[in-house]
Amino acid sequence: WQSVASVTVSASGATDAGGSAIAGYEHRTSTDGGSTWGAVASGSSAAITAEGETLVQFRAVDNAGNTGAWEPSSATGASTVRID
């Protein structure tokens, strides 16, 4: 838990070997432990400002518009923001 105004979570490391190359990332957030997810947003980083626990997932988008799987598939310390 952190007593801060916001925390930024970033994605990196996606590859598209033999494909059309990575165009960017999308992210989504959940404030109810992953039961429901907010709207998908473009970008390789997400600024979290809500108090409480927020889960963040990212997926890669290639130049052909194909999307990868949401990662991480389950909550980890690196994908969970806790603001007090």
C-alpha cells in the first residue's frame, strides 16, 4: 500500500516474430478483483489514481490490428496498484 496521488504501470517486451511487428499496447483496469473490467484504452502505460486496489492488464496490438492475450492472466504484485 502506498500513500500517493497516483501510480503509473507500464508495459514492455512484446514481440511479433514473423508477424507485422508491434504497433502498441492497450490496457484495462479492474477495481473489483478482476470480476469486471473498465473500458479498453490505448497506450503502454496506465496512471492509476483511485484509492483502493486496482488490477491492471496489458495486451499488445500488431500493425495488422491483431491483439495478444491480456497479461498477466492473474494478478501479480507488478500488476496490482494499492493506493491508500
